[in-house]
Amino acid sequence: ILNVEQSPQSLHVQEGDSTNFTCSFPSSNFYALHWYRWETAKSPEALFVMTLNGDEKKKGRISATLNTKEGYSYLYIKGSQPEDSATYLCAFYPGNTPLVFGKGTRLSVIA
Amino acid sequence: NAGVTQTPKFQVLKTGQSMTLQCAQDMNHEYMSWYRQDPGMGLRLIHYSVGAGITDQGEVPNGYNVSRSTTEDFPLRLLSAAPSQTSVYFCASSYERSSEQYFGPGTRLTVT
């Protein structure tokens, strides 16, 4: 079973702070890396699907970068708002086995 | 489009009972999967299907069966429920294995 690690496990920030968290995955056999946002009592929703080394994606105040050679991706949130409070999941797809999810980073933004 | 639908939303079973969790999607996605979500464990893959008539086991398949007779439907069967199967179950679909997954609303199952 492939190991996908996310850090930190949880994070508390003040409204307006910028924050980032990490997803680490095996650097061999890379095909794609997904980021999902999962609000309490809802279902995960995709933020980004990244496939190329050096890829950067952005959606509003949220952005992500990808380094496939060293096996990590960063998710950044600029100027956190209370509505950003959620669990952020990454998922690694090596191409020959199904998607593997990390355990997530739980973000709480305090107003 | 309804997207991915799951029924029921909540279910309580007694140990040993069987039941089927329903999942359907109207996006003509080939790839469908079932996950369970337990505290501290993240999403773990139970079974998946790459198309009608094709299914395969995921990380935690024991105690569950699946079938895929149509592109739209992917039911998950619990053969003889055990308390260890108390969990929240999510069905997901995607255009292909590497594409973004669309999740259903989840089924919260309690086995007593």
C-alpha cells in the first residue's frame, strides 16, 4: 500500500492569515496528484488535479504547487477566511493502482 | 444532472444482517469506487470498477461485495454486517481513473 502523508494533521489560524500544508507521496511512478476540499457534513470536492512536475494551479485564494521529483505538493491559502475551514485531502495516482488518499489536514479559521 | 446519488443516507443494522448500499451516477463515468471513512483513517478504498462488468478489490474489501451491471449503478453489498463495518460510506465516480472524483453525499451506517 502506497504511503501518502499530509502535514500538519490540523491547523488553527486567524482570519486573514495565509497558510500552507504539505502532501508527500512516492516519487517513483507518478501519474497525477489530486487536492480535495472536504467541509464538515458534506462530501469531498476536487480543487486541483496536477500532472506535470513544476505545475502550479490556482483557484481564487487557493493555489497548489507540485514537485514530482522529490515527491511533494504544497497547498497555499492566502488571507484565510472562516469559510475556508475544512479538511484538505490530497490523493496520489501512480498509474497502475487506484488513487490513494492521505488522511488530510484539518484547517480551522478563527474569526 | 443529479451527479452521484447514494441511498440510504442513514442505516442501522444488527450484527449478521445484510443490506445493499445504492450508488448511481448520471455523468456517464466509467470509473466508480466505494470508500469508507473512519476517524483517523482517512478514506480507504473498498472496491472499484473501471467499467460495466469489471470490478476489483481495493484496500479493505473483506465483508463487502460489488457488481457493475450498468455504467450508472454500482451497489455495495454487506453480506453479514459486523460492528467493525460501522462507518461512513462514500461512492465516487470519475471519467477515468486519473480524473477528479465526484463523491456522493455518503451513507452513515451503524452496526449494533
